[in-house]
Amino acid sequence: MARIKGALMTRKRRNKTLKLAKGYYGSKSKLFKTAKQAVMKSGNYAYIGRKQKKREFRQLWITRISAGCKANGMNYSTFMNGLKKAGVTLNRKMLSEIAIADPAAFTALTEHAKDALK
């Protein structure tokens, strides 16, 4: 029985890793061992970054809503509580867009939230 050497699959695997490491500095894009380490590390950073992106956007939306609330003499937590009691089910992303694009509509929302708290 002939011995099968895995040359083709080994080369494919290595080329795939080197392709992922394209554009990396120095030997990280040329040598398989360092490229493999760099690709693994960058994959971890990308995974973590996808989670952080969600956090950072939510934080940005809350900051924008808070600024809009302060302009209308209210704070963020009472505004959100008022909206919940009023039955308004807009998410934070949409509320922040309204606060930026249409201040008059946001003022109407704050008045609606104030009325629900009374």
C-alpha cells in the first residue's frame, strides 16, 4: 500500500493562513508560523470588537438621548420611564435619530413622557 503524504492539503491550509495575513507587517505576512499566530490574534480582536461595537453604539445613543432630554428640562432616566409608562415602544437607536434630526418631534416625545408621569 502506498503511503499518502498530505502535501496538497498542508499547502492549501498554509496558503489560506498566509492569504488571511496579507498586508501584515514584516514576517507576519511571509512566514507561516508567525502568520498563523498573527491571524489567530487578529481573529480574537475581531471577535471582541464585534461585541464592543454593540456596547459603544448603545452608549452613543444614550448620550444623544440624554442631551436631547436636558435641552427639554428632563433627565434620561425619567424620560425613558415616562415613555415606558406612556406605552411608546421606540428603541434607543430611533430615539437618538429623532433627537438629532427632528428636535420638534423629540420635544413632543418629552412632553408625552412628562404627561405619563403625572
